[in-house]
Amino acid sequence: MSFPDAGHAIPSAEAGNNIKFSELRLSYISNGSSGGDSELNNEEGILNLSFFRGVTFTSGDPIPGGSNTISIGADFSGKTFATAEGEGEPEPGGEGGGEGGGEPEPGGEGGGEGGGEPEPGGEGGGEGGGEPEPGGEGGG
């Protein structure tokens, strides 16, 4: 496996290495990248080097924005497209708390200001504790 497959760097722009725009797009797609023009995700659509503006790599500077010049040799060569960040499912769990509180997981602490009776095994207190699950503590 090699470029344009996921996880592989774009080869250097030197004699004998013909880097095709279509291979840049395939590498962008296979790495699950984002930040460029939405047309980059259309394998059959038109392709313009400016569509890559704002795209990031695993290291180094992103493709320049605005009307700055884009160079395959300076801006792409030797770099690997970064995977899009901020996608996926959040991790479960966490604490309920703050003003107004929330309903924490069993054994967690309810927080905030406001009344309520604790469940069996919990402790009421503070300025009206929250509604903790069994084994939790109300507080405020």
C-alpha cells in the first residue's frame, strides 16, 4: 500500500514523481479529512487545487487560505492528510453538578441549588440537595 491510501505521505514533487490532482483527492477522502471545499468529497466532480484551502495535515502547516499561492512541492509533498477532528460519539459518564444540577449516574453526586428528597441510601443536605441515585449524596 502506498499513496494515495490512508496514512501514507504525499510523495515529494521531484522528477519522476507525477502527483495527480485526483490522487490528492483520493488521499484526502481515504484519510477522512475535512476543512476543504465540499467538492473534494465528490470523486467524479471537477477538481481545483484551491478546493484544498484550509485542509490540515498530521504535521506542518495547513494549505494556505485566501488568495495565497498553493504549491504541490511546498504545501503537499511529504505530508499526510489529517483525519477530521471532533467527529464520533462522546464518551459516556461524567458528573452531574453546577447550579441546577442534573441526574448523575448511580453513586455520583447531585449538585446545585434546589429542593428534593434523596433516594434510599442518599443524604439530603445543603441548600436542598439534588435527587441522587441510590448510594449518592445530595448537596448544594
